[in-house]
Amino acid sequence: MMGLFSKSFDPETDLPDLSGNVIIVTGGNSGVGCAAIQYLARRGAKVYMAARNEEKAKAAIEKRPEGREEGSGGVHGEGAALGHRWLLTPFSIQEIAVVNYFSPYVFIRTLLPLLKRTAQEPDSDQLKLTSEGHRLPPNNCHFRTIEDFNREFKGELLASNKRYNFTKYMGVLHVKELQKRLNAEGAPIIVTAVHPGIVNTDGVQNFANSSGTFKAPLYSFIANAFFTSPEKGAYSTVFAAAAPEIREDPMYKGGYIVPPGKLGSVYPPTEDPELGKELWETTEKILADIGV
């Protein structure tokens, strides 16, 4: 039961042979996603990198030659917009919710038919990157209208962080609801939410550098001194994607994986089946209204 109790998971030594596995990693050109690709490819998996910037993706591939079909597979869906100013997109949804929640939702939904067709193969699963920030949602959360997704927290302390945490709360709710629906269908697919830890990614450094003349050096120093590296931050992601324990214990279904690769607890309201159903149904309505 290493995944539940051990603190020693190491993807370099503890992953099985992944030959024949097909894995898609979003946000794979840098940070946790890039590190996860390396670990998985070194064990023989065929890994597809999904990225928003083609040039950055090509540069990352050139630096990391490892792993350069239908069959068993997995999906790592990552949303990675950190705190920034509130901005409404042309879809009438705030930008951070589009990046951190709606985009991974649509990506996973699009691939679900393929995953269901290949689900009889071993090791078909998917995971979604989230954060301990999901424990800090606003009071009286509901997802009945599009306005409920656009909370600005205007005038509140650390408003940008609260918007980020709010989207991660949505992500955990989505994982729980998706797993419930897959279980009801009898689909042998495992969905997990993954917390990578407090990681010194490019996004963290960009956030630090945008914090102003006086705050930027301090924030950057804190990240460099105390945050973990993307290589270590990828441990829980890789564990969720490929460790044998995930398949062996049903407790991992809809579970929350924390570093370095163990089952953690979630904020209790994310276990609310009615709230998960409400999030799902309103998300589907919003996507239908914008033609997605």
C-alpha cells in the first residue's frame, strides 16, 4: 500500500514498464507537465504533448528527446493560470475559469468516447491537476448560472488568489462527479484529482515578476528558496497516471493524490453530490449556449 502510507515514491525506480501505454499531457512544454512527460517516456510510454504555444512545445521536445494506437491510455488535463487580473473572455466567462476549468473539462469530454472504447484494455485512466487551494472557496458556492463562475472577489484581500482557488474547487468537484457518472455506466475508468505541491514553475515566476518593483524580488526569492522543483512536483502526477496501486485499490477512484504519491483528503463540500451535479449540468448548459 505504498500509495496510501509511503513517503518514498520515486518515478525513476517505482514505475512499471509502460510500453504500449498512450498518454496525453496538456501543459507539457514546461513545469510539472514537462517533467511528467520525461518520467513517463523513459518507462516506454508513448506520450503526446499538448500545449498552447507551438514554438515552446517544439523547444521542449528538442531539449527532451525521450519518447521521440489505439490502446490503453491516460489523459493528464492541466489548467495552469495563476493569479492575475479579472478578465472576461468573449464567451462571457472569466479567463481564469476558462483556462483552469472549462478548457480541461472540454478536453476530457472530447476524449471520453475514445477512452470508453479502449477502457477494456489495462490501465485506462485520466487525471486532472488541482491544488490545495481548492480548500479555500468562497462562502455559499453555487453553480446555477454563468455569473456564479465569474466571481471577481472585488475589493477583497488577495482577490486574484481567491479566483484561482475557486477554479481549483471546481476542478475537484468535476473529478468527483465524472467518476460517479463513469461508475454508473460501468466504465472501468479511473479519474483522480492531483495536487503537485507548491512548485516553482514558470507560471509562479511570471506571477512573481508581475507583482511590482518591490514585491517581485521577494516573491521570486521565496519561490526559489522554499518551493519544490517541477521534477519533484511531477511525482504525484506520475503516480496517479501510472503507478500500479491506482488500479489495485478502489479507494483511488475519484481520489485526491498528494505528494509524493499518496491518497489525501479533500475539502468536505467537494463531496456534495448535489453540488457536483449542479456544476456538471450548468457547465453543459453554458457550453451548449456557446456552441461547444
